[in-house]
Amino acid sequence: MRTEDFSARAHRVIPGGAHTYSKGDDVLPADAPQAFVRGKGARVWTLDGRELVDWGMGINSVLIGHAEDEIDDAAVAALRDGQNFSRPSPLEVDLAEAAVALFDGMDMVKFAKNGSDANDAAIRLARAVTGRTLIAYDEEAPFLSIHDWFIGNTVMNAGVPEAVAGLARGFRFNDLGSVEALFNEHGPRLAAVILEPCRDVRPRPGFLEGVRALCDRNGTVLIFDEMVTGFRYSLNGAASFLGVRPDLMTVGKGMANGYALSALLGTRSYMDRGGIHHAHPRCFLLSTTHGAERSALAAGLAAIRLHRRERVVERLASVGRRLIAGIDACAKRHGVQEYVSAASDFACRPVLKCCGPDKVPSAEYRTLFIQEMLRRGVFMPWICPSFRHGDAELDRTLEALDGTCSVYARAIDAGAVVGLLEGRPGKPVFRKYN
Ligand SMILES: Cc1ncc(COP(=O)(O)O)c(C=O)c1O
């Protein structure tokens, strides 16, 4: 199939042309590859046969590498014995035991296929246990769920009743005062606080501890969304080194190296409400046809084995450290260090920042950066280090950065991307109109 036919075909049958908005044409440079047909390790291949170094890594889900033989072999072996039965398979218990063993204080687990459903289940459980309706969430989080409580509070809220959106109240990460204000106003009505325990910025001393204390004082359930941090910052979750334990937590993304698998974990006293050994009203806790798909469970078990044996998390941090240093050095060489950076408090999660001449993050300059990296064989819409990013991938990336920073410097000097950026700038996913 010719590349130019693909996008038209995709948009005819798929709204937005892709099943995930952040993979869409509109968010990337106009001449970005329209599709990837294959991946191996830290490389992907485009429809027209180009090989690229990949830093997107399945929207941060492929932390080990594309098409990792050991994981795929385990998944294939499981699916050859049947993908789905009408009674549990031992794989469910094997992975459940392995998962609760990873996360301190978590006694029970339920599996799902995506993070949004796991977060939603955590919220429903918190509401069932507390008998309350309101939830408090980190309104600065780029994304927490596809469901109404989160989407209803974005600008892209068409179709979400105000009454539902209004049940979620925002606070700001690292701003304990903003959490206290919510508790002062709504304390006895708050069922849960949900947040990522950290992103690229370390929690301020006392922030998470303060949130924990507010929850304890008010009988509110604390939920950590470890969709990105779990299996990446630590195999045992970020909570393991941040020193604050949630009541419920969710993981997904890197749990099974790209296979569709997520989980809600929690203390027995809460999770038991989803079971059959209590006298309370029954709580419908994550019961989906495909929740325990056998290939994904086998992939999850194989991924945990590989993580332990190869110390994957350490590798992610060392790849990230080299890349952050490389980007910094290259930007300095070209005099654009105040405009291009990848600094982060956590090396495993470098954060690509592309600013315009006013030193404020700019969609135009970001699109130019991604465009120039692509032209030099590197796909870097954001930065997700994986176990399979080796010296060859890092070297090729640094070489591409050199050329990219040279173009970037010209655009900064010129005060505009005109004549350098092909087509329109990428748009944010969350916008009111197209
Ligand atoms: C922090 C966080 N929570 C939840 C989600 C939702 O996960 P999913 O896309 O698997 O539904 C995401 C997805 O990007 C995320 O980054």
C-alpha cells in the first residue's frame, strides 16, 4: 500500500484516524510517518520501509522492548492452550500472587485491560466503602482516565453531563494548601483522593505525607495511580521509595511490555468489598470478559521475571541519564540550552521541553523538533527509555540531535519556524474544537 493512501483510508473508518488520540495525525508533524508496521527492540519500521529509533515505545507501555522474544514466547504458549475460559485459569492466581508480592501493603488484585478502567474501579470501590460521592484529583495530571469524571473536567468535555463532572474536584500536585482547601470545604463528602505519586518532579517533603494524613483524618481513601511510575521508577512502585502508602493503587502501561493488562491493587479490607465474603451491599469491581486474557497474564509474569533478572529499572534510569546529558550537551553546543531540554527529577522519565524565542513551551517549535528528529531517523514525540535502547540507538539519537539543534538554533535566531516547519504545528489532544 502506498503511504499517501493510508491516512485517507484510516480516517474514513476510524474517527481521528487512530484508536488513541495521542497517536493521531493532528498531534504530529505533517510529514510524520503515517503508520508503523513492525517493531523490534527500540526500533520501529514505517509503512514505506524506513527504520527509526523509537522513543515513543507504545505510549510508555513497552519498557523492555518491542517484540521481546522471551515475553512473546510465554504469551504464545499461553494462547495456544486457549485464551479465555469460563472459569479462572491458574495463570490468574500466579500473576495475582506475583503482583501483590511486588507492592508493599497491597493484599489483593483485580486485572483489567487498561488503566482508565482500573482507576474507575478504584473510585467506585472508594465510594462504596465510604458511602460518599465526591473525589479529589490532581488537576495538573496530563491524563488519568478516559471516563467521565476526568474527561468531563477537560476542555474536550462534549457528551459528559455537568453533574457527573462536578463530582470530581481538582487540586494541584505539590500544593498541600490546595488539597487542604478541598478537605476544608468538602471533607466529610470526599470518598477518595487520586493522584500519581510523582511525575517528573519529586514530591515536596511533606506533600504526600500531608495528603495521607488528611485522608486518614477524614476517612477518605487514598489512591495512587502508578500507571506510568509502576515498573519504571521502581519494580515495586514509586510508593516503595516515597515512603507513603496508598489504600488502593493502579498499574498498567509497562506491566506486560505492551500487552493489554492493568491492575487495581489494594488492602484486603477495601478489596474484599468486591468479593463474596462480606455482608455489605455488593460492589461491582472490575468484571470484564477479557480482564484475565491468558496471553496478557503470561506476558505479565514473563515481564516480571525479566525485570528481576536483568534489573530493567536500573537500565531505564541509565539510558535516561545518558540521554538527558546528551541533549543538554548538544543544546549547549548549538546555543539553544534555554529552549531545548529533557531535564527531570527521575532519569527514567526525561521530559522533552521545546520552547520558542520567549522561552515558553511552544507547539510550533516542538513540532519542528519532532520533524527534524524524524528526518534524521529518530521518532521522539516524548521520551520513554527502554531496556533495549543500547549504545547504537543512543549514538544515532545524539547524531540526530546535533542536526536538529542546528535547525532549532536557526529557528530561534529567526524568531519563527517559517520556512523550516513543513505544514501546520501539532495540536494538543485536549482542545475544544478541531
Ligand atoms: C497516569 C495515567 N493514568 C491513567 C492512564 C489511562 O490508562 P489507559 O490509557 O490504559 O486507559 C494513563 C494513560 O496515559 C496515564 O498516563
